[in-house]
Amino acid sequence: MLAGGGSVCDLDALDAPDIGAVLDTSESMAEVLCRPIPRVPALRGRTVMLLFYEASTRTRHSFELACKALGADSLTLSAATSSVAKGESLRDTMRTAAAMGADLVVLRHPASGAAHYAAALGLVPVLNAGDGTHAHPTQALLDLFAVRRRTGRLEGLRVCIVGDILHSRVARSSAAAFVKMGAALTLCGPPTLLPRAAGPALGAAVEYDLGAALRGADVVMVLRLQHERHDDGAGGLPSLGEYRRGWGIDAGRLLRHCPGALLLHPGPVNRGAELSDEVLDLPGAVVQDQVAAGVAVRMALLYRILEGGRGAE
């Protein structure tokens, strides 16, 4: 269970009731955000350092808004404009955060395991905002929240995750979260980007034929093609034309195989690659719901970590 002062580096330590509690707190935070003045002083006097070693729009800014809505002070440190660019190590940057009196560090880092490393230093609690290809727990929780708000449930849903599974921290975290909450999960993508062993490891079925994977799905999550991670020696990215033909999502495929399914994408969208333009206008597209959910869910996590989960006023 999330308790005051704890780190959240992935979802391994959270079970279904824990995740449900975070989602319930997120509902309360969503109500706060709908007020004429969307603010509560729940974290007044607390300081959150946002430490981002990778570019980010949605995650970074939603954390900034979450801090502001809860009355916390936030300090955003971008690697490109800080001492990190001069060679400062993550250990020393964490020491700096502790010396500045940060109560929590929100960390995004290109190296898998960086969040666990930073948390293990024992200097400041860490909330993982994405580390390499390892985990992105806040994205997974906002995905669940967006889906639960539309469907009223998570248990028993048929969920299909399509795309670059191999390089995706979103796939790993969201897959684990959906399975913990009782959804039936199928992974689909090119064989070079979806190792067969990934299915059993995540509690999911593996299907390389897109039509078969989509058939009867309640939720379809489409992953971004992560071109920046394909210089890691793993390779395996098909040509864009081949990818579109085999695994690109368009309205025809959705309406033929899973009409009425919710469509998710963690963003940013490579239009014309993993998704065609028109699918974002379908009634089931909840991409903007995900963006909105990000603020409420991150408020909930900040609150539950820093205040131990007591109800917000």
C-alpha cells in the first residue's frame, strides 16, 4: 500500500486493492479539478522536484499542474539546462535535491532501472515518471482511470496492446496493471518487436495477426513507434510501409473487428504511422481523456505518497 514517504518505481508492489485505492483517490482529485477554483491546500509546504533527463510534454506538465492544484511547490530541473549537462551524476543530483529540502523527486530517465537506483540511495523518495524501457507507472494508472471512467469497470475487459512492445515502458506497466485488475490481455505487433516470451511474462496472449488480436476487444491501446530507441542494437523495426500494412490502426480495421472499442494512445501520436488521422475522431477515441486523467492521477499519487493517503479536504 502507498504510504507516506515511500517511493513508487513500478507497479510490482501494488496489488489490485492498492491500484483501486489510487483510482478512487483520483476520482476525488478529478472532482477538485472541476471546481471553480481547482485548488486544495493539501500539500502546502511540500516541495516536489521534477527531474527530467528526457523530453516530455504531457507527463512533465501534468505533474506541474498536479503540484499547483495541491498547493505544493514544484521545481523543474531539465537535464539540458542544469548541471547534468556539465556531467553531474544522478547520485549527486539526488544529493542536491535532498539538500534543497525536496520532499519527493519525480524522475524521468533514459536508463532502465534509474528510478530504483535513485530510490535506493535513500536520500529522497522517488516517483518514476518513466525510465528507459522499464516502467511508466503513472501512465499505466491514468490509462486504467480513463478506461474505468468510460466503462465503469476493469475486470473482465478484453484489452489489446498493439505496437512496439519490445521498447515500450508503457506496454510493460499498462499490461501489468490491466492484468492485476482482472482484464484479459492480448499483445500484438511485428515478431521482431514482440518476443514470444513477453506474453507469459506479462500474463498476456501473444498474437501477430492484427485482425485476430483486435477481434472482440473492448479496449485497444496503440503504442508509439519509438524510433529513438532503435539504435540500441535490438533493431527489428519494419519499414514504415510494412508496419502500416501489418499493424497500423485505421477506422476500417477497428470498425470491422471491434466496433465500439475504446482507443488509447500514450502520445505523442505519429500520425499516419501507428494511427491514421481519422481514428482520433471516432467516438471511442479517449486520447484526450488520458491527457486529462494524467493530472488527477498524478495528484492522487503525490497526495498518497506525501500524506499517506488521508482524504483531501
